[in-house]
Amino acid sequence: MRLRSAPVGFVAILGLLVVVIGLAASARSFAALQPGIPAWLKAHVGDGTDQISQVVLERARALYMRKVGEGVVKNPCYFAMDATRPSDLGNGVLGHRYYIICEANQSFRAVAAGHGAGRDLKGVVNFANGRECSKNFGNAMDSELTGGGDYMTSDTKTSFKGYYRVGAKQNAVFMRTFVQFNGEGETANARPRKIGGHAAQVLKGLCMRKDPASPYANHDGFVPAGTLVTYAGGRSNGCTSWTPEDAQLIIPLMKDKPTTLYIYPESRDIAAVARSATAGHALGAGLYWNAACLKQIGTPKFWPKETLEPVIAKYKADHPAPPPQPLPICTQ
């Protein structure tokens, strides 16, 4: 069968129409990116529950607009986190401090997110954080601290972690997806620190179970198995962790569509608030920290990698970890 050729003029018009439609869609996606915060978004600005504080939004939006202008972000959504707000409010209630903002469809949502646990190097230095409020921040390797500043979401990897029990003689596969973050400035070492986002779930009490039919079995026919634990109200090793339900919403928005994440506070903010708190002054104009958490922690502290990494390295040298042991065989 012979195919007829379309007239050249028709092809040109069709091509132009496709371009126009594409440009129109792009314009719709980023039309809301005005220099000022649009009115619909201002309704979500404030220091109350499920609101985003002014400085956090301004910086998150500025980062997003800059990356859109550079042509490296085409995602209609961007993210922000306010790590000065409380995480675990008690009685199973989580504080909402991670923000999903999609200006193209005027969408705003606040959800829970964990902060870095930090560490207590016994007899040397203690930079550990409580469950509710974060006092210590930093960017040192192996510090398990949250580092504030500019990030871009990057590659996504889903890994098999093991099996867990879901019923009598019934097991389910636990796969966890990790979104790598790339940072700039003080957060530039996010990739070597393995800083990213994932669901707040882990397998505890691992053992090896005989299951040669499993596609994940090792050469001896064993697979790891454990108890699935959700720690949405707990702390992370420096990553941003979400409830499993929120992770199912957030991760697809990032997958294969890089965008920006701004985490507050930066070291400059911590230093300014610490000076004010030490002097016993109320926070003046231009300074922000969640009031409830500031009352709880007293004075926040930033631990720069230049000073903390040598301390951690010496502690590790003085306290070598025992050699890794094989997982025990499951008894049931």
C-alpha cells in the first residue's frame, strides 16, 4: 500500500501547533512564578499549624525560581522543610513541617518529616537531638545531623531490604525507595553523606530464613527477614524521612523530575538566633525560630564539618567497631 505524503504546508502548520501547545502548557506550568508571593499562597503563610513561615517560603521559592531560570528544573512542584518546628508532638501526633508546593495548580500541602538524630560520643562530645525538637545541626560526615540550605532532588533507587511477617505463615517483601539529594554551598557534601529522602521504615531484628524459591535468595538459598518498624515520629541519620503514606505521594513527584528542596535553618540563621538567645533577647526583626522549640532547646548550635569531622574520626579510631558478624539463622 502506498502512503500519501501530507502537503508541506500542512506539516508546517501541524508542527507549529505542537510547539504552540507545548509552549502554552509550559506557560501554564510556570505562569504563577511571579516575583511576589501569589495571593492564594499567602493564605498558607504564617507560624501556625499547617502553615509555612515567611522566610522559609521566600527562600524556597527563590531557589526554585533560580533553578527554573537556569533551565535545570521543569517540575511544576518544589519542596521546603522547616526543621525548627517540632516533629513528634506526643500521643501519636506528628508535626507538619515539610511542604509540597505546586504553584501551577495552586496546591499546598504540609506533612510530617523527621530530623537528624545526631550522636552522643560518650565522654567526648554530645550533639544528639531529641524526638520533638532539633537543637543541633551540621554538615559533617557521620554526624547524623540535618544540614539546612539548598538542595536539588536527584536519582531514585529502590532496594530490596528483606521480608517481614504480615500474617500466619505469610510474608511480604520490603522494598524501600531512596531519593538522593545534591546540595550547594554548606550542603555540597550531601551525596557523600548519603543525604536524601525515604519512608521512615526499617527492618529490625534481622535473621536469615531458608527460601530458595525467592528471587532475592543468596547462593545458599537464604533471604533476610525481620520485623517492619515505622519510625515516623522518630529521628533519622540526617536524611529527610516521611510517613510511608506521604512517601507514596512525594517520591513520584520527584522521580525522573528533578526539583528543589530548601531546608531551614542555615548556619547563619542558627548563629544569629544563638547570639540573641545567649544575650537573653527576644528574636528581633529578620530572625525566625519556632517559638515552642526555641523555648525547649534554649540555644541552637551548628556543627561545621571542619571542626566536627576530625573529632568523629578520632572517636572512631579510639573506638573501633567490632568485625561484622553474619546474621543468625531464623528460628521460626
